[in-house]
Amino acid sequence: MKNSQKFPEILKSLRTANGLSIREAAKEFEISPSLLQRYESGEVSPGYKKIIKIAEVLRVPVDTLVGRGLVA
């Protein structure tokens, strides 16, 4: 599985583990709820600046968020 395919699954898992609804997380990530749903479905991927913002909000390293270093 490619890292880009892991991102949606990891994002949703981390969001829910942090007890955030789509609406709450989108507000924290400074994006619309519909865009967050598109990230989580894998329809679109965020740019690097937004990935950094999401990682900061979720308090995880960027590598964790994008699936680097995970065993497939």
C-alpha cells in the first residue's frame, strides 16, 4: 500500500482517537468539513502546509500522519 493510500485511513483514525467530529476537526485544521471528508475518503490530498497543520493539531509527527515508517 502506498503512503498516499494510508493517509486517509490514518487521518480518520487519529481524528476519531482525539474525539473530534468532522466539523470540529475541520475548524481546527482551518478547512471546510466537506474538504476534510474528501481527505478522509482519499478523493483529494492536502498540500504539505496543510499536512503540517493537521499534524500539529493532532499532536503527531508528520511521518506518522502520512504513514512513513509503518509496517505494511
